[in-house]
Amino acid sequence: MEELQDPERGGEILTLEVKQRKWWISVFFCGFLIFTGDSLVMLLLNFYYVQDKRSESDQNRQYRGTWTQALLQNAAFPILIPLFFLFPSPKQKAEPVSSDPPPFLRVLSLYVSLGVLVSVHSKLYALAKLYVGWGILVSTQLILTSLFLAFINRLKFNRWIIVSITFTLASDFFGSPEFSGAPDEDESYTYGIKAWLILIFPTLAFSLSLSLMQLGFEKVLVKTKRYGDKKVFRMVLEMQIVVSFIAALICLVGLFASGEFKELNGDSVRFKKGEGYYGLSLVGLAISWQVWAVGLLGLVLLVSGVFADVVHMCASPVVALLVVLAFDFKDDEFGWQRRGALLGSVLALASYSYSLYKTKKKDVEELNKRELNNSEA
Ligand SMILES: Nc1nc2[nH]cnc2c(=O)[nH]1
């Protein structure tokens, strides 16, 4: 009641509440981008591998094409450039803090390290997905992300976040979608030491990149004060454009150095629906990856790398359902395990959201208390 008697105090609380409402809308929007990107990528990948007649090829060829996939994951960054200029840029603070090394070098080394990490996880992700063990190992990615965020970013975990992580792990394990690119099983390929390294490295690189992105937003980009001293959405677009550019360059070098570029012509000719659809599926994949990445980076900026990974992994049962509806794969159905996984995803997201709700509510209560103390003093 009291805040109504003091218009200035009521105004501050109102401003905080409006800010928080905008924040929730942004979080929902980024989550939606991740779900959309994850779904489109998996639908188009399945389409690509079915049309590519992989299962009719010899085993060696079934494991090829991964530089192309890695390049696609990063190549469509130019579509974000107009958006970058559309987003408002808050005023630069007059005098950037003097730091050693200079801000430009720090930003550059951040983007180069992220570009390298992203190219590594894109290439190895494309390869690891072809191995039988990936379905088992991908869940551990969230554990690694949590460890990196806890030790490097000092993220605090409460019981709701831990419950959310547990549900996410179960949901991803039981709800993963069918992937038509998986080659015919060959134990020498799938269970050797090389296979395990191929499975472990992309999860390590992906988790580490989430941690480094969060660190980059908080400790590098905000501190350069190019966008005032706040976290703004323009940072997401800037980071995504520059990091994707560097990662795409590395993947392009990989594509040529490995000789894989020579296979592109054969791939397009072999495509069952013809070269037009081949081109369209590649363009669609490249754009879908950018949609996914903007959502992911957005959640890293707004909440944390762990939340971004939780949302990404919670999309699995939804993607599995869409794949069941869109394709007629043998033995692929939305049975009780996947229904349970879908429920697990809902509970995981609800649990993390409740933790965020409590934090935001505490911020309002603290402001209320502070203002009350000030007015009594
Ligand atoms: N390692 C890894 N790379 C990815 N690229 C896109 N999604 C993923 C993922 O879940 N793990």
C-alpha cells in the first residue's frame, strides 16, 4: 500500500517489473528460436540423408560429408547482418576503462577462440552423430556444461536447477529423435578408441563454448562499454556473426584440404529429388542453424549457458514427434518412452523457470525493502 503514497518509489518498482516482463518475453522468444531451429535442422537432416541414399553406399562413404555439414552449421551468418543494424545500439560510454590488453585485442581473442571451438564442435558433432554411442553420450554434455559453468563462471546451482538438469538428462536419453544418417552398424567403427574420442571432443568443445560465451558477454563485451555497460541483444548478433564467420572460414579450409569439396557434385547428382531440392535443403539447413544459434546465444546472454543447454536438450522429444509425423521410418514411433520424455522436458523447463521466477521476485522484494528503508531513514 505504502508504495502508492510515494510515486517515485512505486515508479522504480514499476520500471523493474516492466523490465522483468520484457526479459521474460525475450527468454520465451529465444526458447522458441531454439525449438524451431532444432526441429528444422533435424527434419532437413533426415530429408538430406534419405535423399542422399546413404544406406545404399559402402561404409566408408557413409561417414563422409561432415565438413560440408560443419560448414552449413556456420555459413548463413550474413542473413543476420541486416538484423544487427536494425537493433538499437545504446550509446557507448565516453571513456572505456583502461585495461591490459586493450579492449579490441580482448574482443578479438575472445571471438577467435570461440570461432575455433565452434568449428571443432560443428565438425565433430556432424561426425559424432554418425556413431552409435552418440545417443548415450550427448546427455553427458549437460553435465560437462554444468561443471564448466560452476567452475569457470561461478554459476550458483539451487535445487530447482538440479531437478531441471536431472529431468533434462532423462528426457534427452529417452526422447532422442530418429536420425537417418546413421550408417549400418560396424563395431570396428563404433567402439574403438577413435570413436570414443570423436564422441567426447564435440561435447567438451560445445560445453566449453557455452561457458566461454557467457564469460565473453559478462567479462569482455560489457566491460568494453561499447554498448553502454549493459547486456544488449545486439551483442548476441555481433558475437554470432563474427564467431560464425571465423568458424565458417575454418570449415571451408577443412572442406578443401580434405578433398571433400570434390564429392559435392556427386552428392547433388545422387540426390533422389534432384539438384534443385539438394540446393534448397542445404540453404534451409544453413538458415535453420542460424535460427538455433541466435536462440542459444540469446539464452546464454539472458540467463546462462546451462539454461541454454537445458532448453536445447529439452527440444529432443518434440523433434522426435515431428520426425515421426513427417517420415515413415521403420520402428520409429512416439511410444510411451518418448511420451515420458516429453513430460520430463515439460517438468525440466517448469523447474528451471520456477527458479528464475523466484530470483526475479526476490529482486523486486529487495528493491521494495531498500526503498522502504530509505523512506523511513
Ligand atoms: N557437441 C554438440 N554440438 C552441437 N551442435 C549443435 N548441437 C550440438 C550439440 O548438442 N552438441
